[in-house]
Amino acid sequence: MKIIILGAGQVGTSVAKNLVSEANDITVVDTNQKSLQILGERYDLQTVYGNASNPSILKKAGADDSDMIIAVTNSDEINMIACQVAYTLFHTPTKIARVRNLDYLNHTTLFAQEALPIDVLINPELLVTKYIEDLISFPGALQVLDFADGKAQMVAVRVTNSSILCHLKITELPEHFPNVEFRIVTMFREGKGIIPDGETIIQEDDELFIIGAPKNIRTILKSIIYMERPIKRIIIAGGGNIGMNLAKILEDQYQVKVIERSSDQAKIASESLKRALVLHGDATDGELLVEENIEETDIFCALTNADEANIISCMLAKRLGAGKVMSLTNRPAYVDLVQNDIIDIAISPQQATIGSLLAHVRMGDVVVVHSLRRGAAEAIEAVAHGDRKSSKVVGKSIDEISLPPDTSIGAIVRGDMVLMAHHDTVIEAEDHVILLVADKRHVPQVERLFQVGITFL
């Protein structure tokens, strides 16, 4: 696929890194020559220097015959205009734009084909807010992933020595969780993916990916995660877009405090929020945290624009007694460095965003993609079409499907039913099949499984 990425910032670089490894023809456009040089040296892609919305620049980047434009510059207006130019002058089939300003997004008629012809709108702040909201709603989960419009969910959990799962065989799980349907799709042990069988023994520090219907996932988490106290009090460091959006969502359910360093932004936040308490101050100030009873705080979320400030405030909050700490971390290298050892959960905006983009790049009828383990693995929801003659999956039991290595089918959503995948489960047409690919190098093989042959009418 020929893809033009407009913007070589953090999101654009993350998208390029993910797509270039999948044999796509990638060109990146930006006005920052240094960023383009770094990308060109690290990855097998083309770069073009210039304004992303300029017709001549888009033409130079290959817009004449591109399949997709992904506009993720720091300017909403440039992103929108670039999509308009791509549609009008170059008839680009798929146009994706990052639009952060909610004032634009609240007027959906702006993005009709006859107005601003954008096929997919991405708002990273809203995606990250939803991501954090899910983590708070599912205590103990490292990731919470939705499939089939929320009919099925997958959570990642780390096994502690006190967990009921520790030292159990997979075959022993049903007796501990009677009448609760779920499946451990895969596990990571010391960084290596393992597809468990009945004899696999769960060990301390294993990272498990568990799938099931939402009610069953909640039951499992309540049973396997040791919680010292229920979640009541939340402190949010940072009153920007993400912090404000999160506070608005949480303030009716929890006791929420927002700490904002800028007096102007703190004033805006206090006027916008109804019940949350807004404090003007620095979240890295230990005295302030103590004054605000950090030792009684169940969750501390550091969501400022500064990675270092987020990490330091989380470390301080944890040391002063906060139950769980989460940090927004823009630099991917920091995620591996701080998660688990220093803070409980490091949240990467790029990883929260990339799945929304990848779902539109995948071949076959792939409707949902979630990036896992900093992009090394993927959870995919694909729709099965055709019949036994035209499809590689329809009418076949899971045992009969030639799945690539390190790949497993976790569940099937059929109508309103969530079916756990077993070796003799037969896939039917229009089933939503949820797979976990522990090594994303095998994603193209998964895509080909869900492509219908030419005999299908």
C-alpha cells in the first residue's frame, strides 16, 4: 500500500515505524528537516520537505497514485486542508486526519464528502482519556481493549505471588472460576510470548491477556487482583485537554482533585468542572501532595505535557503513599524504563492512537486493531466472509485453520453472543474473530486468512 504521512512528530513517527515494517511504500512530509533526516536514516522510507497542505508538495510526495493520506501534523487546519486537497486534486481513496479541537469535532457536518472529505477523524486526547478511564474502571488491568462494540473485552494483567492464578495449571482454572467463561489467549514471560495449553503453569510476573464478555472480565479481575482499598479518591496532575476530559468523566463517580501549574489554566479548569476540586500548584511539590492527603489517594494520574515532571510526580506520590500511579509518557523509551519498577502504568499516547490508524491500513475485513507491548504485538478483530470454498476460515474448525506462529484465536462474537474459542469451534460467515498476534511480523498472514477468494459472489 502506498501511504503518505503528513507530520514527522511523535504520532507521525510512530505510525511510520509501524507501517514501514509491513512492506508498505511510505513517504513522510514535514517542515522539520532534522526530523525527516532522522526518519530517513532509521527506516526504509521516503521523505519530502515542505508544507503538508501545499498541492505541489503533495504531488512531490506521490499523491497522484497514493492509496492513503494520514495527516497528523500539529495543526488541525493543515491536516484538514491537506485532506481537502488530496480529495479534490488527487482523488486519494482514504484520508485520515488528526483533529484535536473539539469545536471542530462537535460539528460533524463539516466532515461530509461535500464539505471536508475526511474518511477517518483521530483525536489522540479523547483516545487517551478513554484508555485511562478504562484502566480506572478495571482495577489491576495493565490494558483494557474493546472488541465488537464492547461485546467482548481483553485485559492484560500481571500475576503477583498473592494472586489466585499463581502456580495454577490452565486446566485447573474452571474449578476456581465456575460458570465464568474466559480464556487466557497468550502470556508473556520474561518478554517472550507463549500460547498456553492445558498443561501450562502460570507463574509469578507472567503478563496474561484474558478475553471474555465484560461481566466475566470484571468477575475475573475481582477474584485475581488483590486490592488494598476500593477506588474513591483520584488526583490528576495536569489540567490540560486530557486532564480536563478525564476529570469531567470521573467527577460524578469519585472524589477528584486536579493540580494545575498554570494559574490561567487552573482558572479555566475550575470554571469548567462541576464537582472536582482544582488546585493551583506543582504536582512535584511533596508538601502540596502531603497537604492534599496523598496517602489516602487511590489513583494518582500524571497527565502534563512534560514526561520528566510526570515521572517525578508519580515517583513522589508513590513514595508518599498513593495506591496506584499512572504517568503519561510521550517518549517510547521511557515506557519500558519506568513501568513496573518505578510507576504502575506508563501510558503512551502513540500506542493508544496507533490502533485506530492501523485498522484502516489492514487488508481483509479488519475492523479493530489494538497495539500491544509497545507495538511488538497486536490484538485484531476481523470479520469472516464467504463460504468454505472461498474463505480460508469460514466453515472450518480452529484446528483446521493454518494460523501463523505465535498467533491464537481467543474468542468469536456471533451476533450478541461471545464464544470462547476451542479447537473444535467452527467459524461461520459474519463472525467477528478476535485474534492475538504475539509477533506482529505475522500480521500479513493473518490478514490473508480473512481475504475472500474471487469465487465468492
